[in-house]
Amino acid sequence: MSKVAIVTDSNSGITQQQAEELGISVLPMPFMIEGKTYFEGISLTQEEFYQRLKTGAAISTSQPSPENILQLWNELLKSYDEIVHIPMSSGLSGACQTALMLAQDYEGKIQVVNNQRISVTQRRSVLDAIHLADQGMDAAQIKDFLEKDKYNSSIYIMVDTLVYLKRGGRITPAAAALGTILKIKPVLQIQGEKLDAFAKARTTAQGKQIMINAIKNDLIKRFDRPLDNADMWLDVAHTNNDEAAAVFRDEVLQTFPGNESYMDHLSLSVACHIGPGALAVTCTTKNH
């Protein structure tokens, strides 16, 4: 049986300590802050990131360097036969394309999964990969399974402030000014490759209801599942908003009783563009 290593990046929300416990490897995502490079979970904590974001520091996202990727792969191949590499969605970063290109030199030993996931849904893919490797699947079979499963998840995100969407050029200053006056909280979605506009809310309560209704719609129409015991993961994520996220998770589980939910921070790559205070809910098919 082939010995398979699992690799992902810190956009999955999996910390270095959790990676050690799970027996996997996590590439830290690099960030440029005022011209200096930091690595998520290594030289940049969640708290430090949001502190710098709050002060208006110039922050940009990057991707792991080819050197760092190759160094990790080559080290792992001393102990493993094959590697399954699960980067963040190719629609949100060039990291997946870079890994696919680098893997061409490894004669099939490295299988890069392009399954359009990020944050808690990417984490679910990693946990699925660990389970499939334990079941005896080789790297190519795991990649095939995860890519076939890629659209079996949704993320809905309510943004708390328009400041960061404006700063990143995702909305115009005029739209941001009007939205701020009207107290609009955009609800975004990731369903497949891109981060798209989904709806507009005027209050936090309305935004949460929009997201819960969207999950209801997905469960019934996309996944043909009952609302209770739907056998789906209904995870909650947030950007520096722990208390509100815990309350929201309780509300989600009251609406969808009998389901399971994990709560985590949205990846800093997403937080960079939407700012603090965001809440998100996801649904992902359970595979084990």
C-alpha cells in the first residue's frame, strides 16, 4: 500500500500545532505588511494581523514560494511514496496553478487537488483526504475523489464594514460611501471558484437570516437533504468576531437540529479583503 502524505496551506485554518496532531503538513501563507514578509501562524498571529489591519497598514497577500513548496515536498518524499497537495481555491489565488506546474516534474508522485475550497471547507477536504489515505487510497484516487466532490459545498459571508472592499478596489468609493450611510452589510458567496456578491442586508439579524435561508435552499434544492439530520457539515467562520460567531453557530444549529458544526477563523487571505467583524456559514457534504 502506498504511503501518502497530505499537504495543505494555512488558508485551511489548520494551525501548525493541529497539523502536527493530524500528521499532515501546512504551508504558511505569506503576507506583505508595509513591505515586510510575514508568515501566517509562524511570524504572524491572528491578533497581530487584525491589529495591523486596523491601523490601516498596507497589507497584501502572496503565495508560498516555489522554493518552500519544493523543499517541503522533497523532505516528505524521503518518508512517503506520494503526496496529496490541497491548496486554496484556484479561483482565489495562483498558488494552485504554481503547485500544478511544479508537480509536473515528479512523475505522478505529487497530486495537486484543484477543488475550489477555502477556510473551513478546505479543512473538510483535508480531513477527507486523511480518511481516504487511511482507507488505503493512493494519491491519484484521493485527488479524483476530492475534485469530484468540489462543488458539494457553499460558503456565505456577511461583511461588517465596506472599508476593506473599497480599499481593495472591489467596490467604488461612491458605492462604499452610500453603503455606509445606508448601513448595508453585503452577503457574499463562494460556490466554486469565485467570491461573488449574493445579497444586501441592512442589519446583522437580517444578514444572518439571509445566510440561513441560503443554506436551507442549498440543503433542499442542491443536496436533496432534510433540514434536520441532513448529514452535512454546517460550519461557522468569522473574522476576529469570536463571540458573535459562537452565538450564530447556536442559531444555525437551532435551525438545523441534529447536524454538526465546527467554528474557526476565516483565512487571513479572505480577511485581508473583507476586514474584521464578518460572519460566515458553510455547508459541506459529509464523506465519512
